[in-house]
Amino acid sequence: MKKHLNTVFAAALAACALTFASCSPGDDAPEEFTISVTASAGGAASAGVARAAAGTSVTVSAVAADGYRFDKWTVEKGGVSLSGNPATFTMPAAAVAVRADFAAVSAPPVTAEDLVGSIAGTKTLDAAITYTITGPVLVEEGGVLDIPAGTRIEANKGFGSYILVLQGGMINVRGTAAAPVVMTSNEASPAAGDWGGLVINGKAPLAGPAGTTARTEISNAYIYGGTDAADNSGTISYLVIEHSGARSSANIEHNGLTLNGVGSGTTISNIFIDEGADDGIEFFGGSVDVDGLLAVNCDDDMFDFTQGYNGTLSNAYGVWEAGFSSTEADPRGVEADGNFDGNNPEYGNQSDFTITDVTFDLRVPYSAEHLWTGSAKTMQDLVKIRRNAQATVTNALVKGVAHVQDMIDISDGSELAPFSSTINITNQLVAPEGATNPDGTVKPAEYSGVTIAAGNTGCETSVFGWTGYTF
């Protein structure tokens, strides 16, 4: 009997144990599913948990590496919908696998860059960048500065801000009528003389014995001149130069465009020089031709020739606007010396050049306060040919309401220009009623090569339509 009771009790205990196990809290927990989060190159991604039950809210997040940005989530398993970063989804009753994708970030475009120092190889500028000249820019022998259409170059104020192309270097200014290249001051209120300008040194002959060279006015470290009349320093077309002509002293100063011994292999056309101190353009020897030059409010001479220049300037237009007043002692429309400063009248190869189709537009009102007095009120000589220079000037026109002391002066003290020069000018200057305008004078009067007569039309303003200048 006792054994039987023991057997029954053991069975009852076993039954109770089975009932207790089936009622355990662990047996009622929901099933959890895996969450896999990976990342493409360019970053890392993760979820807060590795497993979650259906219906649970799960957040995933991604962090981009340097140079990348988060792009999108790619769901590889589980069919969930993800948006944004971090992203939250409701866990389905299945495993979930997602990938964070990243994209490389493009560097922001460069819109400004300094331009300074030596250029030994080929340097090509970008029209989308505004360049700032912070010191001398030197295109060395063998170097090339290539400037595409529409490029803007601004210069810090000062004598040391300029572009100088050395002998054997080249500059290619590839402006167009629709997109000229502009070189200007970066001053908030720009003015004449803010910066240097553009200087080119070539290997073409100067006045003097064969092979004569000279030193650059703005820096004696660099020479120009030589024996190669056809020397090629590049191509310049559709170029605007503004607010140039900085000086370090009365005798050391920049122009707008300075051509030192530049050869005929160089091509220069369609140039606009605006509001410059000293000369608009100056030719120091050489044989390069220039076609299409507009010079507005240049403080000294509009067009200057010296040291044996023997090329041609065609389609030239010089303007002094109303309100302009020169600060120079002897400003002129044309100034020409056969040799440098008249120091070597014995030299061969003196300046012998041509100007054709040229207009001088003088809008400074004729009045007592705008007469030339030797102290920079207005123009001294319209055309000054001296110091053994020879010139052929055809289809020249002067117009406006200004006063000049002399229309044409071929003397310099006792030193006359050669009598082989030919100069033909039409004078359309208008003096106010009751005033005497002496603008028809020629010095000396017996110079037979000079004629002042009606009929010349000068330079057509349509040549400069690309500048937007109002004539």
C-alpha cells in the first residue's frame, strides 16, 4: 500500500511540473528578427539594436566621411520604407537588411585667385575666376600666359601690380567682341594710376647700331630690343585696360599698354584703354602693328612713339571727355621721338611710322580756364613730331570744343623733324562765338609736308562697338 501511494505522488508531481513549465513567462515573449545595416564607400551606418520584434520602432543612422555626403537608403531585405537620415521604420515580421549609400561631394567652384610671380611654363587662366594681381606678374622666356575670352583681372593698387612679358615669353589675350578680357583696378573707387598695366618686351630693333638693347623703364633688370624685326610675343585681341599708369617717380611710370621692341610677328587688335595715367599706348622701338585702339582720358599722350618705332597704328580714336583735365605739363594727341629722349640724334633706325584713320575727339570746353598754360590745363600739341622722327599721318580728324596750343609742331627747340614726314589733318574744332581759336597753327609754318584741309573722316566709331562706349 505504501509503495502504491509513493507511485501516485510521483506521478502527480510530474504532472504539476509539466503544468508549471507550460505557464512560464519566457514561453510568452514575441519572436525577434535580425537587423543588418551596412554602408557603401564614403561613410558608416548603424541601428540602435541588432534584433527587434515585429511592430517595434527601429532607427537607423548614417555618418558621411570627409568629402562625401549621405545620398540614400537602399533596402536589400525586409521591404521597409526609409526616408531621411536618421530614418525610422516599423519592424516587420522578417529580417531587415539596409544599406546607406554616400556620394562624393564636389569641391565648391573656385571663383577668385591671386595672380602673381613668374610664369615659366604655360599658364591658362579660367574665365570663371576673377584674378587679383598682388605683385609683379612676369612671363619668363619660354613661358606663355593664355587668357580666354571673358576673363577679368583686377589689380591691387600700387606701382608693383603689373604684367610684364619678358623677351622670349608670350601672352595670348583671346577676347571676343561679345566677351572681351578686362584688366582693371580692384579699388572700390578706381582711378587713373591705380596699378601698372601691361608691358611687353620683344627682340625687335631699336634706334641705334644693330642689336641695340635697352632696359625696361619700370625695372632695369629686364632688357628689350635686338635684331629680330619679326619677333612674336603672342596675340592680343579685344582687351580692356582700365585705371593703369601707376608711377614711382615723374620719370618712372607705367602706361596703359607699353610695347618695348615688340616685333611684327605679334598681333594686336581691338584695344580699349580707359582712364589711364601717363600715355594710353607707348611704342619703344619695334615694328608691331596695332589696329583698333580707343584711348579715353589718358592723362598725358594718347599715342606715343619713340626709340625707332617703324610699324603702323590704324583705326585709332583718342577722347578727352568733358570735365577731364590733364595733370601733365605737356599732354599731346601724338608725341613722337626718333630716338630715346633725343639723346642720340646720330643713330640710325630712327622712328619712321604710319598712323592711318585716326580721330582726336576733344570735348573739354573751350574757355579761358581750359587753355594750355604749361601747367596741364589741356592739350599742348595735337601732333608733336621731333628728335629725328618721321611720320606718315593720313585721314586724321580733330573735332570737339577744346583748345590746343598747336595743331602740329615738328620742332623741339632748334631740332626739327625730318622734312620727309607727311601729315594730313582735318580740323573740325569749334570755338564758342566771339572766341579766337588758334588751332590751325603749324610750327614751323614752312613745313611743306603738313596739310590742314577739309575732307578727312578719321576713324569710324563702329570699330569700337564692342566696347559699349558712347561716342
